[in-house]
Amino acid sequence: MKIVIVGTARRVINFSNFLANNKHEVHLICTNNINLEELSNNVIIHKEFLGKINSKSLKKAIRIPIDFYTFKKTLKNTNPDILHAFFVPWNGWFSALSNKHPFVLTTMGSDINPAAGAYKNLLRRILTPYAIKKADVVTVVTSEGARFVKSVLPDYSPVYYRAGFNSNLFYKSEKSKVLLKELGFNVNDFVILSPRGMGQLYNNTLIINAFSLVINSGLDDIKLVILGDHSNPNYKDYKNIVKELNIENYVVFPGKIAYEKMVDYYNLSDIIVSVPLADGFPATICESYACSKPLIVSNTPGISDIFQDGKNGFIIDSKDKIALAENIIKLYEDKFIRYSISDNNIKASKTLDINEMNQEILKIYETLLQSKSVLG
């Protein structure tokens, strides 16, 4: 099959690599350059849309017809069997307007959630429902997302395609002695991991302040690891907060970690903290499950699809540093709860293997092409 994928996010990169590894001809129309270094050499990259097909284009309306003309020209030149867009605004809009079929549209959460601004302007109110109606198949990440699609397509039967985890990359193992040495940790240190990055959305200020409360409670064999690119302007702010709170000996910032090395950080940790201000269906939860780790997460929409408070970890309000600190201490002090949750999570991971979900998408592609063949 020849497939054109539109979008750029880690799950898009991973899916493109999966298709290429399965001997399909894959063209990726990139809309930004995040994580492109992880892309297989067998994927054909179209970079002419970098920084163009996104919400900022609305401020440069004169470019929209030009970009769309280039988009259609790329589709004509590649002549794919399948067009698959990830994220509705611009990626999905341009794909729908191109009138290319079969067309698969993968929604990511915020792109169809009215509360997250999915219909905040006239263009979105017109083109987002249009893209959903034009698609031959629409996938969602949560039951909440399915309800949003159903408001546009009353007869919609949910097709779930979630971030999941790659079982070839994420699995339970012992703490890496090499990594312990690199970070200057002792093997018995209790390690908390914030893996999401330096963006403000990921709420590291709250995590640092809650961690300070934990240290001040008298725990001193505990460490906090915050991952993310040091070039992000928030990095200096987080470093300053750590310095002001006088917890520099307990917090490390290793920087941006190669995706294939993330498993070592998950397995180094005793608990994972992921308390973003907003979220869709985070791969972080799935990856943590695969590594048998308890989590503390925020009460974002859709979380209830795979996460139960007390069973998989704890849910807090994303602004409640006291609740975060209390739950960290609870997991630190009660090994029975921690081990019970770890066991629940490794079992929960069995249904979240992205390789299985990718195979289901391939089956959808094949069904669409068979239908197209029958229709002539």
C-alpha cells in the first residue's frame, strides 16, 4: 500500500515507522519537525508544510490557498491508496477539502472537544464537522471523544485508536545501575519521575512545589527526575524554583531523552507523576503500565477510560499541590498499596499494546480498499 500520513506527533512518527517496517510505501506530510530524528529512513518526508498547516495560518490567511494548492499537488504526485490525517484542524481540514478517498481521520482529543476550543471560531465551526463528515473512518481516543463525533455523525460507531505503548520498547525491568550512577542516585533511593517535558501544560511547577512539601515532611531518601529539553525557556524557571525551595540536592533535570532510552527512566522510578492541566489520552499512562509503575495523574477528561483512582494510582486536581504531596507520601510509606497498584497496571497494559492497535488500523485500510474496489 502507498499511504500518505498528515501530521507530526510521536504517535504519528511511531505509526509511520510501523507501516514502513511492514513494507508499505509511506509519505509523511510534516507540519512541524518535532521528533523527526526518530523517523525511519524508509519514510518519505515532505517538509514543504513545516510551520504552515497549523492554527497560525489563520493569521496569514493569504497563505491558505497557496498551502492548500501545494497540498493537493503533493497528493496528486504521490497518488496514495490511503490518506490518513492525525488531528482535525488544518491536517484534517486540508485532507477533507482535497476530496481524496479513502480518507481516515484520527482525532486526538482537544481537536474535537468544545471545552478545549474545538469550535472557537467560524472556521473551526464550519471545517471541523465538515472533515468529520468527509472521512471514511473517524478514530477517537476516548469515549468522551466518541460522544463529540456522534454529535456530528449520529450513527457513529466508535473506532478507538489510542496512543498506547510499544511493547518492543517498554517493559518491566530492574533499575539500571548505569543510570543510577549517571544521576548520582543510590539503589535504595525512592525515585519520582515527571516524564512529560518542560511545557507549562505539564505542570512541573506544581510537581516541584509538592515535592518540596514531601522533603519538608522529613523524607530525605527521595529524588525527583524531570525530563525535557533544556532549550525550553521554562527550564530556567524550574531550576530557579528548585533553588529557591532549597531542594537542589533532590531534583535532577537530565534533559531530553531519546525515546528508546525512556524505558530505563520508567524502570528507575518508583512512581510516575503526570498531572497536566489538559490532556487527551496520554501514552505516558500506557508506558507506565507496561513498566508496572503506579501513577499520580490529574483529573482530565477521558482519564476514566483506563484509569481508576486507587486501583491504578491516584487522581488529583491539577492545581492541588497538597493532594499531590500526600499521595506521594502514601505511596512511599505503603509498599503493599504500591505493589498492588503495580500488579494491576502490568495487567492493564495487555490491552494497550500499540502494535496490536496498528494492526487493527491496517485491517481498516484493507477493508476500505476492498470496498473501493467493489464500488469501482
